[in-house]
Amino acid sequence: MKDKVKGLVLGLTIGTMITGVSAYAASTAKIEVIYDNLKYMVDGNQKVPSSGQGFIYQGTTYVPLRFAGEAAGKEVTWDGKNKTIWFGKKDSAFKYLSDIPYARMDGRSVNDLDLNQNYDREKITIAGKQYQKGISTYISPYALTQKLSLDYNLNGKFKKFTGELGVDDKTKNAPENVTITFIGDDKELSRFSVKGGDNPLPVTVDLTGVLKFRIVFEIDPKSSDFVYGAIGDAKIFD
């Protein structure tokens, strides 16, 4: 029989869903939920949560987050400082480049740089994959220079950069290749070339000891088409 519980105060936030027991004080609400005799089958085998029970709220079934992750073979951890849930391997602390101030931009116009969106104010998308975070550039063959660069003062505090390179789907038919070069303290660290329609290219760049980090986007124009060079999920790690 379904047990309808009225006025139950649940913190529908990370704290509740991970522990399955205690409410997380940052956000609480009075809601009406239904506890049913839910069974959890994983690859044909029934699994039982060690703590907490699933419930139904407004037609959606909620299960303890830790149980769901571990049933799928992934360790689940909660990073309270950064308010982040980790499934599986936990990386070292990182920052999104698009969320920290850059030291300098060189290019045709500051309007040719967009953070966490493309030039058309849409999500950065590379070969159908969308990114909530990232760097997007508008590079025009009509400009005096067909490149844009960004400088960051890292002051030797970061170990590596990771990101996924590509051309935003908005300009996927442009014939130009985009060359993306990573420079540390005036020394070239890595150089990559990407083209519209290519899958995102995952890269890792060693930043050990780097004081000033520069990213250069550049095209060698073959037609009159502009192009959006992009890096999805651009991160620097402690």
C-alpha cells in the first residue's frame, strides 16, 4: 500500500540525496511525496539501499544518489566546498578558465571573445556535443589579423590544462582550419588544428611552473567565411 506523507520537510539537495537520511540545510521545502514499495534491479539482480528510501514526487521517482551511483559501480563523493558531486574517480581541484579573469586579450575586438557561449549567445556546441563552460572566438578573414589570443597569469600555481577543441557547429561548414596554440612563458607547449564537423579533440597540456599561459586561435583564410574556434570544458588543475 502506498504511504502518502504530507508536510514532510525534505531538503531536495545534495545532502539528502547522497545520505538518504538527513536534510541539507541550505535549501528546504515542504512537499508531499509518496513512499512506495520500490524495488531496484541492476543487471537482473535486486539491490537494496543501505540507508534511505526512494520516493515519488509529482510523477518523478527519486532514489538515494549514493545508492544509485554505487549500484552502477561508481563511488559517489560530495565536495561541500565546491558544491560538486563526484561519480567515480575524483580529480584534483580545478577551475574553469571561462570563470576566471584573463590578463589580456589580443585580437580585432573584445566582442570577438565569448565565455560559456558562442558569438550568437548560444551554447558552445562541437559536433553535436554541448558545453556549459568553455571559450569561443569569432575569427574573421576580413580583419587585419586572423587570430585572437588570451593571456592568463597562472604564477606557477597550476599543473595542467585540459579541454576539448573544435569548431562550433554554428560555423561547421566553413572551409578554414582553426589552429589552437598553447604557449607558456613565450614557449610553445602544444599546437593543434581542428576543422568544422570534426569530433571534439581532447587535449592535455602540462603547465608545471608556467607563469603566463597564452592560448592563440588562428585561421589561414581560404574563403570569405568567418569561423568560431572553441574550447569546451577548458580547465586548469592545481
